[in-house]
Amino acid sequence: MPESVSIVPAPRYVEPGDGPGLGLGAGVGLLVGPHPAEIALGVYVARLAERIGIGPVDMLSADDGRDHLIELRLDPAAGPVDADPAERYSLVVDHRRAVVRAPAVTGLYYGVVTLRQTLCSDPSGLVYAPALRVEDAPRFAWRGLSVDVARHFYPVEDIELVMSLMGYYKLNVLHLHLTDDQGWRLDVASRPGLVERSAGSAVHGAPGGYYTSDEYRRIVAFAASRGITVVPEIDVPGHVNAALHAYGELTPSGEPAEAYTGIEVGFSRLSAGLPATRRFLQDVFTDAAAMTPGPYVHLGGDEVLGLEPDEYAALVGIAHDAVRDAGKVVVAWQEAAGVPLAPGSVLQYWDPRTGQAELVAAAAAGCRVLMSPGSRAYLDMKYDAAYPRGLEWAGHIELRDAYDWDPTLLVPGLRTESVIGVEAAIWTETLTTVDELTEMLLPRLTAVAEVAWTAAGRRSWDSYRRRVAAHRDYWDLIGVRWYPSPQVDW
Ligand code: ACM
């Protein structure tokens, strides 16, 4: 990559072009196609141009031959031909034009993001795009971030900000951890008591909250505008105290559980022997699936310390069947590897302490594996011992720890083809505000994004640490808090 260009994640192929590049001032043309998604992207680019000082653009539906044009063109042959047409793109910038081509609108969006990341200002303040040529496509299809909105709640606006950051780094899956012991955060039609009685609580007495069905729709729509698929997680059969508090019929005594606002894990559980349990699981998973246009629903399955394997398998099986009956693909934490899952289901690896053999066996039986190793991708771990927030059970994660790993080399015996991708996770036991959240995400989320996007042979720590330094300007511009890792010369 040219020294002056700081694209993160690093593209598959980039080379400098001839000449100084394209000056971008008021009156630059923006040529977009006629489909609603193309027009929506055009509006996004026009707003962006105003916000970053380029000024008003001329939206064009036909090429009028002018110089100084940004062109977004759907083209089935664009981008690296061996890559998925849904995400690949090309970008060519010369002194007349910046042309993004892609087979699909998400690829056009990624080309725009890449162009945005290359913009500079000359001494007079004029914004310009350096001349270059990019051919780009991701290494992994699943490039995710899991956000725990159960321990502390984050309203839609906060989630939109997080999705904006995700889009800027070409992450394409938002996994929402919507339920846990401390609170239930999604209103589902069949069980209004869940949010009536269990959404008001959060860790250590913090205010709770929940997403109405309209708000969830807003999240899904915003996600779509950034090429992001939303995966809702209803965590069962453990991490269910909020459900047991809302519905006493789910406890053996028939009495609702006390609300819980501590941060222990592993103590709550559903009971397979209770008649109400099966209906509960069927109802909530059917509702979550119906509210979600994307293909995946996550059923949790982690950290159920008080359940025998047979009862665990029975409960996961009911949730699994409800998700499948609703036409969705099951995602579950790695603990579910011992339960028979439909081929194509996704198991999410997080804990190196257990279960690697079961994971390899499940993959051999047709499951896919998503990599979220706690010691690399859990962005709620402290940066170092002195950092004031975060947990430490998986160690400290400085920027280089989040960067220097390969998702296909974590689990001995797991075939590379079984790895569907990479997902960062942020658990919020100790994170109460969106500022605290983004300070944990930035810069480490950009490191995980490059692990997920860029082929192993085309990335290096030395290159990344130089490029990421330039991104502080963007974070400061949009006003998000970030952590000045001492491993980078900011
Ligand atoms: C997890 O961290 N309990 C998935």
C-alpha cells in the first residue's frame, strides 16, 4: 500500500495510480444508478461529502462527461472474480474520477468506505483522493461484533453509532446478546411479561431498558444500510434469571426468581421437566425469528454449570427445533457442540479451556465454526492491569494481541473450510456508557476487523500499526472516545 494511504482493513490488492489524484470540492458530481438501494447509498455519500467539508454534490443519474465525478456503478464483473459477488468491489481514482464498481450495493458501500479512508486535505484545505487502484474482497464471510445489551442497556442511538463504526471497518454481522440474568431487552409478542417485569434492571442498579418491536426494526434497517446482518441472541438454557423473574411457572417452586443485578455467571437454568418450559422456548424463539429478516438466530447455550448433559441437550434441542421450524439457521456457543445440530449450524468458539474435541467432531458432522477466542477477540478484557474498566479472566488484550492471530490455527484438528469467520465480543458487566464501550472497541475492533477481512499473507503488524494511527482523526471528527494504545505512534 502507498505509504500515505491508511486503509483498514488492508485491501486484497492496492497500487498507487499516476498523478496527484482527484480534487473534491463543491459541485463534484455523484453518479448513481436507479435502484432504491443505490439511491440510498448516494444520499449517504452526499451527506458524508457535506459533513467532511467537500460541500454539496450534484447527484446525477447519467454521465454528463464532466471532470470531478464520483461514480458508483453496479457491475457483475467488478472486483476479484474468485470472491463472493455480494461483497467484492473495485475502486479506481485518477485526476478526473473516482469510480467504484461492484456486483452488489454492499460492495459499492465498501468501495465508498475505502475511498473515504483515503481522503486527505492539501495545504489550502481542499479535500482530495490520491490516485490509486484497489481490488478487494474479504477473507471470511462472517465478520462480526457481539454486543451485550443485557448487563447494561444501550439505546438504539448507541447501537447505530456502533454499527457506523462496524461499517467503516467492513464488519457485517451485529450479534445482539439480548437476554441474561440481569435483564431482558427485546419485547416479544407472545411474552409481554418479559419486558414488563425484567427490563427495568441492569448490573448494580443501573437503569435498564429494552427494544420495542419498532426499535428493533430500526436497528435492523440501519444495519441493512451498512451491509450488516443482525443476529439476535436469546441465551438459554442458562443465563435466564430475567426470564425466571418474569415468569414463575419456569421455576420448580412456581415462584418467580428474585431479580439479579450482580455479575456472577452460571447459576440460573431452565428445567426440562416443567410443562411451561417447552412453550416458553418455542414462543420466544419463534418470535425472535419472525422479527429478524436475517438468516440466523443465536440460542446461547453457554455456561450452564448446574445442568446434567441430558437435560442440557433436551433444552438446547427444543430451542434448536424452534429456530429451525421458523426457517432460521442456529448459532450457539461452543458448549452446544455435544448436542446434535442441523448441518450448517454455527458454533461460536470462545473458551480455550474446554470442548475443542467436541467442536472438531461437530464440524466434521457439518457445523461451521465462528472464532471469538476470549484472549484475542473479547474486547471487554482490560488493555493492561492499570486500565480502569473491563474484566481479566481471559488476560489483558493490548492492540497487538487483538491483531496477531490466525482464526484457522486456534483449534487443532479443525479444518480451515469449517471456519466461517471471526467475531469480536464486548460484554458489559463493567461498561455503563457508550463512551466506555467505544473506548474498549477502539482501536481493537479495527484489529479484529483486519484479521477477519484481510488474507493472512497480506497483513502485518508493522503495516497495521502505521495505518491505524491515521484513524484517530476520524474518531475525533465523529466524537467517539478511544484508547491511545502505547503500541502505536498516534
Ligand atoms: C461467554 O463468554 N459466556 C460466551
